[in-house]
Amino acid sequence: MGLFGRSARANEEESLVQKPHEDLPDLSEPPKSTRVAAGATVSGTMRGEGVIEVEGTVEGEIDLKGAVMVAPTGLVKGPVTAEVIHIAGRVEGVVCARERLLLQKTGSLEGDMTTPSLVVEDGGRLNGRSTMPPHAQPSGPRPSSPSKPDKADKA
């Protein structure tokens, strides 16, 4: 019946195309958690919100509103900025934890770090300078110190 009407195969193909694919995930919302799997390497800048779990290698900057968790198998080569940072693997670069930094017993940090709250477990390695401000640092430029008057104020 292919010459005078629609074949059964054409009807079947059309019904497949018109069917909604309910099993596909809705991608309208960003993921709440991202994992760099062991054996994988990501190069570049990672920015956003949520949680990044590094089990593989990240070569580049991580700037996150949320948490960065570096697993024992994980390696980050580059600066890391987030509210909370847990290091059980290796980080080579400057680290800024706005709320707290946990360097676990299997973790090592080769670079300077800034955080208002630091925990280094027995065995954790920190090779760099540490700066501990009295409270979480706001993002953006630091305000000038009010204790030193400007020359313009004296005029």
C-alpha cells in the first residue's frame, strides 16, 4: 500500500517523532553538583554555583559560589575560590575559602591560602603562606582603611 496510502512503517516513524520524550532530563536548571571523575582532566576556568567534586585533574581556575571538594585522587593546578574548600587530594595554587578550609590528613596544598577558618588534620600538608581575616571576605576590591585619612580630607 506504499503507492496509494501511507505505509505502516511511515505511520510508526511519525508516531515516534511526535511522541514526547519523557525519559530525557530537563536541562533548564543548572546541576547542583559537578564531578570531575578519576582519570578525567578538565582544562580552563570553572565558574558558577553549587558543589564541584574533583576526583580527576583540573588545570585552571575554579571560582565558585559553593563548595569545592578535592578527593584523595584529585589534583587541582590553579587558583581555587569558594565558600568552603575540602582538600583530601592535592592543590597547587592560591586558595581562598570565604568561610572555611579543611585540609584533610591525605591532603596537600602547595600555595598561599586565605580563610577565616582553617582546620588541618594530622598528616595534612600546607606549604605556603596563610592569611586569616577576622571574617569572610567580600568578593571584589578591598575597601581602603578608614584609619588613614586621605590628603584630600585635609584640604
